[in-house]
Amino acid sequence: MADVTQILCQIESGDPAAVELLLPLVYTELRNLAAARMANERSDHTLQPTALVHEAYVRLVNIDQPLRWDSRGHFFAAAAEAMRRILVEHARRKLGKQRGGDLQRVELNDFMEQPFGNHELVLQVSEALEQLVTEDAQAAELVKLHCFAGFSIPEAAEILGMANSSAYVHWAYAKALMGRLLGDPAS
């Protein structure tokens, strides 16, 4: 079976057949990540894990505008970012002015437990995450992988190529900074 990184290189060079080879190799893992994230959603949520995976995959593997992938980890980090953006876009559509959109205060720790059950919180965290990128890009990537893709801190550390101890330091920093940005008094 072909290596994911090798197939990503073929896609980058414009090989349309490689797009079809990649999906079976990564689909199950992407589907499991999406299902884990969506398990915390409300039961009436209109976005399903399969739709989330498909939308993210389409954004990642566009043969007309191929992206550059350094490794399998880079691909999954980009998948986490794509899933985050899709969920944020979905939340924005649901919370448009025509739908009321009144914001309620929610503690940051609630987000860490059930991040996607509250559309307002998804938007707030996304905005805080954009600010975190300017403060500490590695911490922001760790948050994306952990909160939006469902990777554990050690798994996210492996994808980012950092030691577990460094990952936990970045995680603590990210939680504190994002808590401050979100106005969480516990931070």
C-alpha cells in the first residue's frame, strides 16, 4: 500500500489519479476524528461527521490548486484546520442576525469538554485562536489539533514534531491565554 506522504507529493505534482488513492488511506482516520468531535454536538445538529470529512477533504485536495504537503502530519494538521473552519462557518450561518444570535457567557473549560455544542462559543474560540496564532503559532496549532480534530495532546505533539512535555507547556499557555481573551475569570 502506498505511503500517504508519497501520494500527497503526487497530488502536489498534479496527478489526478493520486487524489483517488489518498481518500481510502485517510478516510477512516478523518471520519473517526470528525465523529469524535461531532459526538459532543446537539442531537439536532444539521452537520454530520461524514459531511464534515467530505467538505474538509474537498478543500484539502483540490487538483486545480494543489497545496504543498510536507508530511502525513502536515496533512492532518491542515485537515484539523479545515474542519475548524467548516464548523465555524456552520456556526456563523446558524447564528446570523436572522436567527437571533444573542451571545451567552460560557466558561472556557466548557469548551474543552464539549466544544461544538455551543455555536457562540465556537465563534468566540475561533476569534481567540486567531489572536493566539500571533502570540504562539505552535500553541495555536496544538489547540486546533486537540480541540477541533480530536487528537490527544501526545498525538498532537507527535504530528507537530514536539516533545510531549513541550506540548503540555504549550497547552497550558494556550488555555491561559485563550481564557484571558475569552474573559474567563478562572484563567
